[in-house]
Amino acid sequence: MRGRWHPAPQREPIALHWRRIYVLPTGAGVGVAMLLVVLWVLCVNYQLGLGYFFVFLLFQMGCAGLWGAWDALRHLHLHAGRNTPVFAGETAQLVWHLHGRPAQPPVRVRCANDAAHTVVHFDAGGRGEYRLCLPTTRRGWLRCGLMRVETRWPLGLWRAWCVLQPAGACLVYPRPENDAPPPPVRAAQGGVQAAASVAAGTDDFAGLHRFEAGHSPRQIAWKAVARGAPLLSKRFLDEARRAPWHLDWEDTAALADVEQRLSRLTAWVLQADADGRAFSLRLPNAALAQGTGAAQREQALRLLASFGQDGEGAP
């Protein structure tokens, strides 16, 4: 079966090896070559000594341009930058850093998902950056596809290029549901109620409760521990209103579509993080223990984004 050739993702940083650099004449190069042939014929017919000089001079300049175009790429190294995850529907930005020799000539970079070339200029140290902005429509890993790096430096008579398949990717989270209902009340592990209704008061002591993972060490009742009591956590009225959520895949069973269920769970994760509430997450293929903070949020969103994809497209 015939098919389009796609190289396997390459481990970064990627060096543009000289064996993978191809060179062909541009339209201007073909025109100059035809001109040289015509001048050569005229010089042979009319024995023009000065004409021979100009023919050979132009020919040597063309050879120097071929070497310059090939040499401009063989010093390049490319590696992916840090790509910030986005939610489906937002614009993802993929970043690559290019390193060349000092006074590196500019190159043109184009990805399979990009409509036009981007000219990358380098500073005095030979460092350049390529950014690709892509709209997102679905969750998962977003990759740029095949990448072409090319140059027509220095004379524009030759086009040297190299085709790469970088492994860098951007993670796209599920789109959060708008106006999602609150998750159902679920009993926490150890008998602590997941949602408590406390009417008034701030910083009012509400008793001691069993310490759970995700609680701050500052909440531990150290005096009670010193008396030999088990590890307990002090709770206040405001904290009771932020009792942990235990998010479960089965809580979204009323939704038929998988993406809708993931969208609702994403909204719950974002709401819990905005409230400073500890939460846990259970999916059919994975589970996340109770916790809080930015790391907990990113890990939960990562599980939701890669659900059912078995690492497809992951760098």
C-alpha cells in the first residue's frame, strides 16, 4: 500500500544532520544556469576571452551559494520550549528554540498545520525562537506535524531544506462546562461529611476531625497529639464550607456523551481549585488521591485530557 511517508518523532534536541539536508536550485537559480549556458555558447562561437572570465566567475559564485545554503543548516539544533496547556477552544502556542553558530543567517520554518512560512532571525549568539499558534477543537495532545526548516541564503539561487518530526506537543484540556451543577454530596473517607452546611461565623472553632491527606500541617492539633491522641485536624466554620469533594465518573452518568462527562468533571475540578477545596478524582482507568493546590489541579486536568487516548500523541 502506498502512503505518505511520516518519520517517527525524533528525540530532542534535534541536530540537522548533513545527510538529511537537501539542496535544489530555485527559479532564479535555474534562470542563472540557463544564462550561463547561453553565455558559454556565445563565448565558444566568438572566442570571447573576457566572456569566459565572467562565465566562470558566475559559475563559482553559484557553487559558493550552494555550499553556503547547505552550510547554513548543518549547524542548527532544535528543541521544544515549555508549552502551556490550554482548554479546548482556546489557541495553543507551541514554541521551539533554535541554536546555531554565531552570526547564523535567518531560516524559514513551516509546520504541516501552518499556512505560511515564518522567518526566524538569530541574535549574535546564534539563538532564535519559532512560535506556532494553532486553534484547538478537541482535547488531548496537539502536535505540529512535520516541520520543514529551509533557507535560500546567501544568493537565493539554491534552496536547502530539512524535514523534521519534533516530539514536542501541547496538552489540550477538555472544555469546562458552562454553569455546571455542583457535584453530589458524598461521604468522605473516615466518616467526614463531604459537604457541610454552616450558617454563620468566620474563624470559629468547629471541633477536631480526623486528619486527612491534603490538610495543611498548620491545622494539626499538636497539643492533642502531645497528649497521645491520634493525628487530628482543627476545623473551623469557614473550612467546613470547603469540605473535600470526591469527584467520581459515575456522578456524570446522566450525560450520555463521554466528552460532556469530561467537560463537567473539568468544571468541578476548576471550581474546587478556585474555592481552595481539597478534592479527589476517580475515573474508570485512573484515580487521583485527595489533595489541593496547583499540582493537584494540573494532575487532575491531565488525567481528564488523556482519558481514553492511551498516551496517543504524548511527547
